[in-house]
Amino acid sequence: MIRTPLRPLARILPARDAGENPAAIERENLRTRHEEMRDTMRTRAEGRLFVLGLFFFCAFLTVGFRMGALATSEPVEPRANAGGAAISAARADIVDRSGRLLATNFETHALYAQPPQMVDPVAAAKGLAGIFPDLKEEDLLKDFTGKRKFLWIKKKISPEQLQAVHEIGDPGLLFGPREMRLYPNGSLAAHVMGGASFGKEGVSAAEVIGVAGVEKQFDDYLRDPANGQKPLELSLDLTVQAASERVLYGGMKIMNAKGATSVLMDVYTGEVISVVSLPDFDPNNRPRPATEGDQSDSPLFNRSVQGVYELGSTFKIFAAAQAVDLGLVSPSTVIDTSGPMKVGGFRIGEFRNKNYGKLSVADIIVKSSNRGTGRMALQIGVKRQQDFLRSLGFFDATPFEIVEARTGKPLLPKRWTDLSAVTVSYGHGLSSSPMHLAAGYAAIANGGHAVQPTILKQYGTRLGDRVMSANAARASREMLRKVVTSGTASMGEVPGYAVGGKTGTADKPKPRGGYYDDKVIATFATIFPAHDPRYVLVVTLDEPVETSGDKPRRTAGWTAVPVAAEMIGRIAPLLGLRPGVEPAVLADITHTSSN
């Protein structure tokens, strides 16, 4: 700032010469300087007042917006946060193929105590023992009056229990928010769901992790926030699953079986529409694994993929299909099934020592001749039989996407001799799961392509490599149809739905070698509709006994077949399959004219 002199010589000297008073000039300059200083200070003050007013305006605007947001939001109780590693509690839902809920999260609370903050430990212990019958008042009082500064009381409590604890009113009883895994359908599809539990836990959150089934198989996906909580879509149909479980449970009880399993598969995609294993459990309250005894007796045991059984005569269609595919036989080729037949020093017999004589290949399947399929297996040879069964998936665990499927690897002969080839051709000497069998029958049903079982929803056909010709697959389907219309599965026919299938009854092995005389594994593997197959259904019963007659009957034709027929009749309409109606023969009617 340039300051002007109050008594500038340039004006003082002329003023003196003119007789004017120089003090007047000084007063005038001083007045001008004071006015300039006043104007400057006023401008500065006005600027400061403007900035201050703008600040208050923005502050009131922010407060107003915040108050409006709070007024329109749900009330939330403040939560105390403690420092430490963050725990991700979010977990995506699991839905069926139609988007219906199979697994979700449920907000609840955990109950913990901080004894140093408790006012009346005696009353708190007594109150908690009354709310939670599994807690002992003496143990609680000992913990509350000891040296512990923190203890968990309950990892999950209901809203009613939370309110009851609130009414105790002790400041040392505190709640931590939780998200627990909820299965709204209870035991439905329990072995597929598996179950979940808490992993890392803190006061304000707990990590939910899968412990079995798809929950564990897809644990990373379900916990990944990058998926935007997009649900995991399964191939299961909730309605079909419920109907299948109900029918199979009733069949298991009627047939006095100790266990049962069923697999329903789409033959063109490998999608498993329903899979049942009985006995089952509720994943909301998953039982502890068995620590002793036979693991297959535990409800956690998944018979559809972990149950590795000799599946008996259901394998015979594979021998016939391969023989037709190789051009060794046709369905009408006649083979002598008469005895005796010895391979490797062992006699090959028939069920109940029957002697069928000469049979066509189709009749060998219809009558389920061991010698007939054994002679076809000898023509095929060991190497070609192994390659064919390997292409159908019988040498490895199925790729079905639940963790338990990894343990269901087939049991193969240690030395695959001619005798092994013969016995495997009629389902003995090779043990596999019902899921393996369903995939094998799907290859026959879809025209000769291998499929991989999957629990994930697919969009479009998903066929694998060709494993047999379309002609061999078609001939095999026709033979399976004859088994139902005139063979061992005559009780498997369902009006309106052409069913084809093959029965299999295998003696149950003992844990220490040998076979039981009165215990079997009964299986019925079906395709439907037989003329244009869409689905494969495999039903297996463990130790069934049908007792309606004079003597107990254990074969699949009396046990597994009627259960499968009832199941098809129940689920086929749910799958959108319209029953075929054959035109009835009209009675003789004479038309006369009134003219």
C-alpha cells in the first residue's frame, strides 16, 4: 500500500506563497486517509461475514438432509465395535432350478457375558438356567463369580429367548449380532445341502462356513462378495424332490429296508432333478458324525454317491449294448445259455438254477440270464469291456458337485480276467454308486453319448463323447422296454408313461468277506418315456424284504420295481410329461339312417 504524505512539499510551498494555512492541507490529507482505511476495513468485514454466512448455510443444509434421511430410514440400535480383523458374515442364498429358496441367512443373536460388569450374578445364573434348560445354574454361577472376564453362553438364540434375557436386566449379559444359515425346507434335500457352521467368531460378527454338501463344495463362491450375493442355482426341482422323498420313504418302510436312495437325471444335460438318500437328517440341526460302527448306518451317509454296491443285473444291458455296437450280435441273435458253463474253474449259474436254453439277445435281457451276458462278455473281451465301462464313468468317482462324491470311487477287480469280465457283465465283481448307474443309463437313453452328473442348473444340452452307436442305443432301449412289458419288471409299468428298465438283485457283502444269505441290494434302473427318453430314474433299496406273501421276497422285481413305478407315476406330471393315451377299441356300432 502506497501512503500519501500528510504535508507534501509540492503543495505546502505554493500554499505558503499564496498565504494559505499548511495545516488545512494536512487535515484534508488525514481525512482522506481515514476514509480509505474505513472503506478497506468495511470491505474486509463484509467478505468475512459472507464466508461465515455461507458456512452456516452449508452446515444447516447438511444437517437438514441428514435429519430427513434418518426420518425415512429404519431405526437401528447402535452397536459397539471393537478393533480386530474383519469377519465376513455374508453368504449367498441357494435356490432350486425355479428360483425357490433352499438355503438362506437368518439374523439372530449370540449371548455372552462379562462377569466384571454383572450386578447380581446369582440372579443372572438362575434366570439363564430357567430360559435355557440345557444350562446348569451351578456351572453358570461358578463362571460368573470366578476370574473369567468373558464367556460365551449361547452362540444362537431365538427372539423370544433374547427378550427373556433382556428382562433379567443385568448389564453383564450382552448380545452379539449373528447371521446363521437357515434351511426353510428342513430335511428336504439334506444330503445335497450338507450344512453350515460358524468359523471365525467375534463379538459383533461370525463367519458362516460350509461343512458338507454343496455348502462346502461351493463355499468360496457363496462367501465371495464379488458375486454380488447372486444365488447359487441348483438343478434340483423342489416339488419333484419332495414327491420323491415321500414316495421313497413310504417304499422303504413298506419293503422293510434299512435304507434307500434314488437318482432322477435329465439324460441330455446330466442335471440331477432329484436325489434322495434315506435315512436323512435336518441340516438346521446337523447330527455329529458316527465315531464307531458302520458309517453307512449314519443318517449323514449319502447312499446315492457314497454307497458303492454291486448293482447286479442292471449291468447286463451294458454288455448287450456293447456287443450290438461292436457288431458281434443283434437283438435277434440266438445264444445258447444252457449249462454247464465254467470260466476260470468257476461254474456260472442262473438265478434259482434255471436253464433257459437258447435265447435271443433280447430275451437274455428280458429273462436276465447270467450265462447269456457272460458269453457276450467273452466275445467282447477284457480290454474292450474295460474301455467301454471306463467311457461310461465306472472307473472314477463321479464329478457330481458335492464333496461326498469324491469318496464314492468304484471298486474294481484287482485282476481283470475272463472270469472278471463274465461276472462284471451281470453286475458282480464291480461295485459302483447309483449315481454312476444313472449316468450309464443316460448314455443309452440319449442315443449313445456320455453325460456327467451335475447338481448345477444347465442352460441347453450338455452331451459328452459318443460311447456307442445310435443303433446300439436304440436296440438297448427296446430291450429295456421289453423287460417291463414281459420280463422281470412287469410291476414297473405306469399307465400313460412307457417305462423301460432293468432289475438288479445282488447279495450284500459282509464287512469281513463273503456274502449274506438273506440280505440283498435291490435296484431298478429305468428310462422314461421309453420311446423318447427324457429322464433316468434309479431306485436302490438296502436289505429290502417284501412280506405280503407266504414267503419273504427280496428280489428287485418285488421290492424296488413297485417303488420306482409309484415314483414315476407321481413325478412324471410334475416334470411336464403328458401321459400318452392309447386309442381304445370301440364296440361294434351299427349306424342306421332315419331317412
